[in-house]
Amino acid sequence: MTTFTFWMAIAVVIATIYGLIKRWETRLVLIAAGLLMAVLSLDPLTAFVQFDKSMTNSSLIIAICSAMGFAAVVSLTKCDVHLVALLTRPLGRLGVFLLPASMCVTGLCSVAIPSTAGLCASVGPTLIPLLIRAGFRPAIAAAAVVAGTTPALFNPGVAHNVFVAKLAEIGVMDLIGLFATKIFLFSLAIVIGLTVVCLIYRDYSKNRPADEAVNDVASNLPEHVNLAYAFAPLLPVVILIGFTLWSDVKISVATAMLTGAIYAMAVTRSDPAEVTKKFFDGMGSGYAKILGIIIAAGVFAAGLRAAGVIDLMISALTQANEWARVGGCFGPYFMGVITGSGDAAAFAFNEAVTSHAEEFGMTIPSLGYLATIAGSFGRLSSPLCGGLILVAGIARVNPIDIVKRTFPVMAACVIGAYFFI
């Protein structure tokens, strides 16, 4: 049963979407909408509590701020210029195929770094400028990074893999083996789909002028590439993948980024004081420009919860047993679109409904994985997704511009998931 507060919240959500499409200040729109919904629900404190909680989200702060600090050091030492020169010369002949090639690189990295925010923070500062300088619009360059994260489901450490495997009473690797081919095919479909979207939007042009910052770098590409310099932007990714695949030692994104910054300083023999200052300036910029939006998105989600929108949608999903496939697919997808996270609906649906899958003529692994992958597609269709917001900050574009490119691809994939999982 819906209430007046619920319908007022829906009106606020519609107004929020309008504001984001009109490119009003994103943080203002989200915070104002979340606070308004909390006030209408007679629970204004929930918005402020969420604001406090989002400000101190250690995993996001560590990944995002350290990555932006490292990106600032790479820019200061001109290591990015050498990497661009090294990669663009042989890859220049790829033309538009540089886009799918970059998505494949992201996909491979996502297997080792399954966190969307952590992955985007690791590869975004390298791949996005590379794509922009090669002639791609910033929005499609950012979309290529965030949309290439589906292969992360190959990682046995992903919480959804563990959860569904436990429900099905099978091993995690056995579960992944059941769906490995489908995960690969969906990943390939996303690569092909985004390339088609790129062509439709005419997002690639060999002679496309980049923004001022990009032109400043592109016009000063070195004649002779220093391989030690060029390796610096890649070092954190190499460290993270290497330790994940071949070592029992767990290493954080921040550790990898700080190591990369020290390496860049050492090989370029830059002033340590200047490098340190630049690193912390970059961290501060990352918090203000990227985490600021994530904090605002958290307040918005808190407003939705206070108004009962999220609870009502999850309740409808878990009670729609006769529509298990429909609920397990499109429910988590739409929840992902609205909240920027597919986890809540996927976990709730799997816990309440998936254990009864055989009563609906399905298996526990298939229904559980359907909810998992649909929630992932929904997250990548949302302007509130943390990883998408992160790459939007790196590319300096509005998250809505990225969603315009990811949404049609993910919507097609969730329809495919409904029929083939």
C-alpha cells in the first residue's frame, strides 16, 4: 500500500532526473532532493546521518583520492605524455577499434580488481585521456571504462558469487563455471554494443579537437619515448593484478598508487617536495569533485529509503513468486538504475525468493545469477553509480552524458539475460 509520502517522493525523483538532464549542479540537485524526501517523511535526520556516513566511507576515499593524487603526480612528472606517445603511435592505426581494445583491457583488469570504483580509479586516469587524445569524445571514453567491468563476475571473491553458491550448496568456482560462457558472451556483447553506440553518436573522429588540457599534452609529445617514464602510469595496475593473481598478500589501491607515485618521482628525478604537494592537491581535488557527488548521491538514496520507496520495491520483488523470472531480472535492474547500486535488490531477492527457485521451474544458481547480473546492468545504467561518477570526474563530463551511451547497451543486455539465463 502506497502513501502520500511515497507519491511525493516519486515526484521528487522525477524532478531530480529533470535537473540532472538540464545539467544543474549535480551535488546541489541530489542533496536537495534527498533532504526534501527525508523532510516529507518526517525524518530529516536520516539525510544528515547518511551525509556523515558517506563522508567517511573509507573504501571509496582510499581508492578515489589516492588514484587522483597519483594522476596529479603523473601529470606533474610528464610520465603520461610518454605513455601516450608510446601507445598512440602503434595504436593510432586502430581508429575506432581503439575503443573495444580499451574495453578489453578494462575487462581483464576487472577480474583482478572487482570493485567498480577501485577499477575505474586504477585504469581510468590512463585509458580515458588516451581515448580522448585518439579522437573519442570524453563521454564515450568514460563509458568505455565503466561499461567494461562485467568480467569482474569471474572473480570468486565477489560477494554475490559467494552468496548464490551458498544458497545452491555448491562451490564458488563451480558456480562460476556454470555461467562462465554467459558472462563472457555478455561482456563481448557490451563491447560490441558500446562500439555501435559510438558510431551512432559519431563519438569518434580522427581530427576531433580535444579540450585545452588534452591539447596541452598532445602538442608536446616527446620525439623519443622514455620507457621508464611511460611505465609509471601503468605500474599501479601491474602491481594490483600481480599481487591478486600470484600472491597471497592483499594490497590496497592506495598502496599501489603511492608506490607508483614514488616510482614516477624516482625515475624522473623530480623534486620530492613538489611531488608530495601535487599528490595531496590531487587527493583533495578528487574528494571535492568526485567524492562530493558520491556523498550527495548517498543523501538522495537515504531520502528514498526514508520515503519507503526502496522498501516497497524490494517487498514487491520478494513477494512476486509467480513472476520470479520477471522480478529477479527487471526488479534488480530498475532498482540499480534508481539507486546507482544493484546490490540491495539482488541480495534481498536472492535471500527471500531464490531458495524456492525449483518451485518456479528454475534452479537456484540460474535465478540467483539472473538477479546478480541484472543488478549489475542496472548500476551501469545509473548516473548515481559510484564508478560512473568517478570516470565522469576524470573525463570532466556530466554523468548523464555517459548514461546516454551505457543505458541502451545495458537495457539490451538485461533483456538478453531474461531469455538466456
